[in-house]
Amino acid sequence: MSSVATTHIVDDDPAVRDALQWLLQSRSVPSQTWASPQEFLAFAGSDLCGCVLLDVRMPGMSGIELFDRLRARGCRLPVIFLTGHGDVPMAVQALKDGAFDFVEKPYDDNALVDKVLAAIAHDAQRSARDGSVHALRERLAQLTRREQEIMQRILAGKLNKVIADELGIAMRTVEVHRSRIFDKMQVRSAVELSQLLSLLGDKPES
């Protein structure tokens, strides 16, 4: 992923693109302009970071259609729609479908840039969270089948003796596995383990 968060301005009006780029530049926000949804779609992938400023009404492909196609291909950049008064219902529906925000024309310059900065911050947080989850899944993949079985019982709050009885193994063996689980998961206690796995939003596979 690029380390530079960029605001992608998608608008068919060159005067609007230039004005928006100048506005963002005045607040030191990197940006790139695109003359059509098709042009941006040919470039965009799931590895971009930053946000998109997207006009709703454009010839050939609307901003709403571009938004749908970006989501379909896994691009999760926050999208801020620029709308005319008649486009507000469409923008509201886009919010329900996952858009970050919409700004009605004519817009306040500072308020618009503030929304862009908020969208960039949101994307950075999502990226960091995704990175943490990926690293966590890599740690889980290092566990053996037996360690996974014991980890599930540790998370259920079962004592070593109970785990040993359930699995038909020595309590010392459970203690060794518990230590290895904590080492691999980089935690010091069952509480830390439970808190760490809560990042997944669901229980790891047993």
C-alpha cells in the first residue's frame, strides 16, 4: 500500500477539478484528479489509501455507479459525494450503502477539507486495524491442532486439570501447551489472549 494518503478527485468538469485540487493543496493534502469514473476505475485497486471526492452526476457513468463498482472490486477507500440539491436522496442512500459522507453544492471550503481529513484518518484507522487482524491470523496459523484445542478451553476459563481430563493427557502436558500458546500469541495471560482475539470479531476456528 502507498504510504502517501491521496485524495482522488473524480469530476468531469476541469474547472471543478482544478479548484478542488488547489483547495486541498492549500491545506497540504495530496490529491490526484480524474476526468471520468472510467479513468479512475482503470487505476483504482484495493491497495490505495486516502479517500475519494466523487461527483454524483457525470456522463457515461454516474458517481453512484462508480461507487458500486469500487466496492465490488474490494476498494474500500472512503467516498465523499459532491451533490447538487436534487442528488441528496441518492447521496443519503449511498451513505446507507457505505459511503463516508456527502457535501451539497455550493460547499464551504474549510468544511469540505475537514471532511476529507476525517475520511483520510478513518482510512488510516481501517488500514491499521486490518494489519493487526492479519498479523493475528498469522499467529493463529502457527498453532498446532492440539494447541488450538487447548486454547479454546483456556478461553472458556477451564483449569489445566479440567483440560487434561477432557483431552486425556497429563496436566503437565497442558501446562507446556499453554506456555507455547502464550508464546506464539505473544500474550502473558488468558485475559490478554481473550482481549487479543476480540479483534477478530468472532471466535477463532477450533
